[in-house]
Amino acid sequence: EDTLSLHDALPIWRTVQPNRPYWPVQQDGGDLFAYYHADHSGMSARRLNPSRAMRGKPLEAPASGTLRFEKALRKLLDDMANATEAALAELVPQHQRPGLEAGDTLDRDVRTLIAGLTKRFDNLFAQVATDRAKAMVSDMNKSSSVAIAAMRREFAPKVTLPALPPDGKLAGIVSRQTTTAANLIRTIPEDYLGRIQRTLFESVTTGNGMEQVLPALQDLRPTIKQARYATERHINLMAMDQTRKVYNGLAEARMINSGLEEYEWLHSGGSLHPRELHLQMDGKVFRFDTPPVIDEDTGERGKPGDAINCRCRMVPVLNF
């Protein structure tokens, strides 16, 4: 721990010495005391000083909004799975005629059918993706607004926060997040139909030949069930990941607009395989304008929830 006098430190929230970042944590008798902590994330962080700062409530995307988004995507998947099962079932009688070898035209017919279904549902998902994404982003925007309003009321006795600008100022963030979510929704047909095709033709790639494809078509239930379950899992992870990212992104913008500069990192503590880096950031305070490294492999920087499937949360920090 190092200290700086006010004479040496710049009168701002943060003072940076060459290669040694400092944060002010206490002011006493005219002197500004600060300390630094450099961790392996490549950023400086500190523990909250309760005597000079307040914590808000942890911010978390509401589960109800995540479930609504997931339910809407599952409905699209159900329609696609039912249509795929019906279309594949129609191929079976055509390839059970006496004297017809199992491989005769079956390879071509199945590939043609999958290609047709892919085109059909790519078009359908492209038409509805933006609407589904807009609904989710709107849901998270409202929830974020409510949470930050509650935070402002909680902090009000300590300090007067600047008035929030109209929500229209967040239009750029909303547009970017909507586009990202819509693009991910458009990947669902490829994920599901790709799994169907790979399952049906697995015997071909392993050298067993087309004769193994017809039995797979004759009993489609395992194939459909396996592909649907895998894509349902894909949708579940997508819904949780995207709602967290949208909610946290809008919450961050509103906190900055409220005059807050920092947040405390709160680890979820619920994963069987937690990220060691995120565990080490638990309870530390970071600035919005200098985010820490959240992925050591890629060097990506960000906030809680930015890494794929990260369930860590932000806790608003008000310094006074």
C-alpha cells in the first residue's frame, strides 16, 4: 500500500503515476490518501472503502425476461422441428420399394430436403429475428431503467445525482444490441438442421455407407430428439447470455449518466467450473472507463456479463 499527499496527487478521482495507477480512498486533514493494487488482469483494482463509498444492490437481468425471450425462440424451434420431422418421414416410403438399394438417390434426396428446409427457415427466422430481438431489448431496457431508478433513490440521501438524459440518448446502444441479438437468432436454423444432417450422415463419414441412413430415417424420434435437445440448450444459453449483456450494457450507460464512475465485481459463485480470473476479481472495484481483462486467452476487456455465459454481476459504487 502506498500513500500520496494532495500536493503530489492530481485533484481527480484517479491519479496515474508512471506504470502505477492510484485510486483516492480517503481524505483527511487536507491530504488525499490513495493506494494501488495491480493484479494479473492488467488493471488496477481496489477493495471498497465503506467509510467513503456506498454500495448499491447487485444488478441482475430478471429471470422472467430471459424466460420470455427463450420461450419465443423455442416456439420457432418447435415449428421448425415439426416441419423437419414431417418432411423427412415422407422420404421413407419412397426408399422402401422392393429391389431398391438403400443408397439409391437417398443421399441426394436427403441433402436436397435439408437444403430446402434450411432455405425455408433461414428466410422465416430472418423475417422474425429483428422483432424478437427488439422485444427482448425493450424488456431489458425497462428492467434496467427500473433498477437504476431504485439505485438513484437509494443514493439520494448521500448525494444529488445529475438528472438522467431522455432514453432516446440510449438509442445507439439499443440499436447495436438489437442487431447483435437478431444475428444470433438467425443462426438457429443452421444449428438445428446442421445437427440433423450430421446425425443422419454420420455413418457415411465413418465409412458404413448409405445403408445406415434409411434405418435412421425409419425411426426419426432419436434423431429429432437429440437435435432438438442440443438446439434447446443452445437457445437457453443464447437467451441467458444476450439478456445479461443487454441489461448490463444499458445499466452501465445509466450509471455513467448518473455520475457513477465505478462498480464492484461480484462473482456468481454458482458455476461448477468458475473462471479463475473472475474469482480473483470478486469484491474488487473497477472503473467503467478502464475495464479489466475478462479473458486471459484473448485479452478481451469488459465488465461482468460481457464474457460468454458469464454470470457475474455489477454492484453500483457511489464515492463521496
